[in-house]
Amino acid sequence: MGVMNNSLPDIGPVRAVDSAIGWGRKSSIWPMTFGIACCAIEMMAVYAATFDLDRFGAGVPRATPRQSDLIIVPGTVNAKMAVRVRRLYDQMAEPRYVIAMGACVCGGGPYVKWGYNTVKGVHKVIPVDIFVPGCPPRPEALMDGILKLREKVSREEVFARRVRTARELDARSI
Amino acid sequence: MDEAALHARLAASGVPGIGALDRSVKDPFVVVEPTSIVPALTWLRDDPACRLEMLHNLTAVERPEAIEVVYHVCSLAHHHALVLKVRCPRPEGGTHETWLPEVPSVAGVHPAANWHEREQWDLLGVRFTGHPDLRRILLPEEWIGHPLRKDYVYPTEHGGIPLELDAVPLYERDPASPPPPSGRVRKAGEPLFQPPAPFSSRPLASGGRTVEPGEAPAGGDGAGAGGGEH
Amino acid sequence: MEALELYAVDDSREVYTEELKLNLGPQHPSTHGVLRVELKMDGEIITGARADIGYLHRCAEKIGENVSYLQFTPYTDRMDYLAACNNELAWSLTVEKLLGVEAPERAQWLRVIVCELNRIASHLIAFGTYGIDMGANTPFFYAFRERELILALLERPSGQRMLYNYVRPGGVAHDIDETWLDDVLRFCDHFEKMWAEYNTLLTHNRIFIGRTANIGVLPKEVAIAFGVTGPSLRASGVRWDLRRDVPYLWPYGELEFDVPVGEGTHGTLGDCWDRYWVRMREMMESIRIIRQACRRVPSGDFMDKNLIKIYKSPIKPGPGEAYLRTENPRGELGFYIVAAGGTSPLRCRARGPSFCNLSVLETLLPGCMIADGVAIIGSLDIVLGEVDR
């Protein structure tokens, strides 16, 4: 890791090590306990017993951003809160991932037209990996978003250095 | 007691500046002079027959001719309620930047009014004289303007945070380029009220035509014909 | 002998401390949302507190001036998102007061059932998250297990798990299916057994009592002066419930239910334990109401027929104003609508109960320790969507 990142040739054994590391990384993404508004209640429902996020390894929410890998942003971000969301994101250590949960953070939601202090989508403030639309999204939808994030994480290359065509880069961008 | 009896007791109490009971609406209200709102509320709270001890709601309403501050007081002991209003007429050409009406604060009478008055100052610009701590409560401290006024201009950004739908995200901006201009500077001749920016007009990928609310969707227009316009 | 003397306690030395300013910031596992409290502390003891709100200010009142009366109903959902139907009910009743219409009888009874189910769901979250604040993680899972049952029941008529858009001016949006009332009654039976389980978890637990009894005592006069309503007011000994004293829905006048009031069982009257216990007993009273209401739902319209015709285009109440307050799980929600004849109100003000309940925090916090401060914030049961609107 570190100095060996993306420095080895893309051959079978290196790819195998990468998938093993990817499998380990995707199975222990630790989110941050961060709830802003209504979507936070559905996020809490996902942590709870009926929908149980712990079986995906993401059930150890950390209160501090310094120890978490994932920040799920549930709920409308306004000008006052956007500064704090940015600060929280900056405090996270890489590799860090962001799930934008709910219509408000995907693109403004119901507050897009007449909200004078709402940020029309948290992607204006921090880079987002997965957008989960809905108002609020069903717990199954958030779990689907986390499963897609797991796919994204597992495909990241740690050791292999692979030259990619533009088409492959496009296809990998989900 | 109903509102008429409460108003009669208040008018007979010796507090000056009590107007007549206006019964034209579902909740009859009493218009009170600004200088006598504090003695009136104090008297209503302490009088044993009225005992209007809870200030339930404090609102400011901007009408074209005046700003009204509306006080809803209710009693838990006697199950009745009363509405009082204070009117501040609008001077000639009073805009949300130039005119901030002043009303005495009732935070000393009802501590509940503390936060309510801060909110009305924040959103409507009604200055409550005598308030222990009149500063913004819901919007950031350094926000300019009072948003619930009818002639408020929506800002495009605040403190570096973009507030528009089409804004470029922070992490995609070139650090060397100057920050985008704030939307609050109004040029000479521009109208006072500026509606917020419309949705960005991007033709749909399918070639269909978006429909504005209130419009009937065009029938047999053909999907291709309506692709470019919006 | 010198070594022993070195470790002898010398009481004549003074310890100098400084005042610490601590920020209980908007991101905190125990502030029930994005609330910031600036604390001035002397060691562990809080000497001053200032609540900083506005991190969820979503311009609801400005939106209310720009959208129509029916379009604003979903925005009222999102104010107190845990008790969405109660908010919609307050808004619908205020609009009906302006228009001078009344919803049909079946709609009124359905509204009662749906709002009381929502009250139980809201109090379940208060119970579950209060346990987490105290460090007990188990009640959260139990509470959400029952909450999922309620949400499944409420999803059937409205289509949504949480923010229903179901209670509208004029009645309710959709009718219920044939088996819904039987399922609600079956849920009531199931919930009573589960309520007994919750009491074994938290209510009589010595650690929980130790952390909440005699903490955050809210005297009756202070509560009334600050406009505190709902379970927090009732825990201070004031038997005031709008459903019984000023029934805003006439079915409440025909139903039999008690109003639980704090009694100072484990400590002083009006402490955190009383507020918690009032909420727990209110859940059982809601079950009682739902049981009686389910047997009394008549057949008929679920939405006022004239209003259905009017809804083809936006409704335009004539000039006027109306104020109406309802008993929400957190207190009294009041909507003040000023109509000037157009399709949107001239001013639409929501008096949120959590806004007024939170204003008492600055008087409750000083004097207690920081861990007790968390207990007090949790016991007030605020929802920031309603505080900030």
C-alpha cells in the first residue's frame, strides 16, 4: 500500500490480490452518524432490525468523521449547514465516500424553486459517489445505494496499474 | 369568556390605546397602539378573570399598506384565547432595505416572545425595541436582508456556498478564477422584485417537450418537433 | 518518610480552573438533529448555554406564500417529519376554517386513527433515541420493530412510509381497504404486549432512573411562560391537552381517554423521567383512542365533494385569516394563515411546538453536568424540522 499503489503490472496474481483487498474493503465501510432531516429517520430504519445494515459490514457507525469511511448526507443542506458538511468531509481520511440520500441533496428536492438558502444538491459542496433519490428514499433504496457503493469500492485497483480505454472509463464510472 | 367579554374587560382596564374588536374574520382581533402592547399583555396576563398567561404565537405579517405584528395569547386556566395586533403603517417607498418598523418587545412579559421576536426580526425585519438579544436566529448571522418581505431579492451565493441550481460545484472551480459575483447588487433601473432563476432549459434527451405547470400538454405535436424549444 | 509526605493531600492548595467553551455541534449523535448548543463550562458543570438553530431552515414560510394551499400540504409533512399526519391535519383544519367547510364524518374518524397511529410512531422514536442518548442501544431496535408495523399500516392508505401527504383540506386523500381496520386492531393487541416489554427495558431500570430523575426540572410557571406545550408541559403537572380541552376534531370530544400527567414518581415533578413516562403512557392512551375509533368509522365520503370539484383548479379562499392549533406529539402546532384572495396565502406561519420547547433549554441547562445536558435535550423531544421550518 502507499508507495506501491498502482505501480505493479496488471497481471493475474496482482489482480487477484486486488480483488481480495477489494472484497475486504467493501465489507467494512464504516459510515458516520450524521442526520440532518427526514431522510435521517429512514437511514435510522436501515440501521435498525428490519432492514439491518450490519449484515453488509456497514453497521458500525462512527460519530467522528476522522474514523469513518462513508458519509451519508440525509436531508436538506442549507447555507449554514453546507459549511459544516464541507468541514466534516474535509476531516475524513481518504479513501472516503459520499452517498447523497434523498431528493434534497440530489438536486434541491422540494425546496429547489423557492428556497432562498437551500443548496440545490450537496454535490455543489462535496463530491458525491452515489445519489439515492426519493423523498424519503425507502430503506431498500438506500441499501441498494450502499450495495452499489460496495461494487464501486471492490473494483478499485490498489496495486495494479491498468491503462484503460475511454470506453472502459465511462463504463466504470457508476 | 368569549372575545367580546375579554375585549370589554381590557378596554375597561385603564390601559390606553386599545382599539375596537374587529369581528370581520373568524378569530376576532383587537388592534392596539404600539406603545400600549406591553401594558395590555401584562394586564391580560395578571388579571384573574382573564389569565391569558401563555403567548402562543407571535407573527409579523407584511401587507401592502402596513406591517402587522399579531399576538395570539391563550389561557390554560380558563380555556379562552385572544388575538391582539399592532399595526405599523408603511411610509412612502418603504422597501425591505430601508424600512424596519419598530415595536416594543414583550419579552419581559412573556419569555416565550424572546425567540419569536428574534425570528420575526430575522425573516421580516421588524425591530423589537427593548429585546435583550435581538439577533438572527434561523439564518446565518451575516445574512443580509429579510427574506419574507415581498420585495426580497434571492441571493445567488452566501459566504462562498452556491445557492443556485446551475451553480458550478466548489470542487470543480478553478482556484485562480475570481469567485462568482454576489446576486445582491442591484443595478439602477432593475425592478425590485426578482423571481428566482427558472429551471435551466435543457432539452430532454428523449426529444420530448417539458410542460410548464398550468399549461395543457400539446397533443399530436410529435416528439421530434418539440425537442429544441422549451 | 519524605516519600510518604510527598503524596500527602494538601487541602490548602487551591486549584485554578478556567471556563471552558464547548461546542455541542450540529453533528452530534445525541442532539436529535442539527442543533448546536454553545456551552460555557466549569469543569463538567454547565454554567451557560446558548442554542444556535437554523441549520435546517428550509424556507417553509416563504414557500407557503408561493405555492397553492393544496401544494403546501407536503411541506407541512416535512416540518415535524416524525408526526407527519398531525402536521397535515393542523394545516388542513386551518384551511378548512378559512374556507368554512368541514370534512365528512368518515374522513374525520380516519384522520383520528391515522394521527394517533402517527403519535405512537413518534413516541416510539422518542423512546428509542432516548435510550441511545443514555447509552442503552437495545430499546432503539425494539422501538423500530414496532414502528415498521405502523409504517406498513400507514403505507396502505397513503402510499408513503413516512411523509404521507394523506390528510388534505377537505378530508383524506384516499380511502382505506376493507381489511385495514381489522389490521389496525390486531396491531393494537400486539402493541400492548410490546409496551410491557419496553417497560422492562428502560422505565424501571435503576441506571436510567439515576440518569433522568431530578434532572432538568421544569417548573410549571416557567413552562407556561416559555410557551412549552405537549408532554413536556404535562410532565410538569399541568393537565392540559387540546384534544380534550379544545377539541379541534369533534370525534375527540366523543372518545374516552385519559391525559397522563407527571407525578414526580422517581424524583422531582417535571424532571426528565416524568417527561419520558408521560410519553410512554400517552402511547397506551393512543391505543385506547384507536380501538374506540376503529369501531366507529362510518361509511361515506372520504373527501368533501365540493372541494373535489374545486381542486380541479387551485382553491382561492376569500380575504381573511385563521389560526388553529392542534395537539401534536411534541406540543401544540399552530398555523396562522392570512389569505388575500389569491391561490397562495399572503402569510403562512407555522408555530412549531419544538421551537417553543427548545427555548426553555437555555434555562434548564445551566447548573447540570454535560451528560445530564444530553439527557435534558433528549427528554424535550425536539425535531429540528419543526424548530427551523
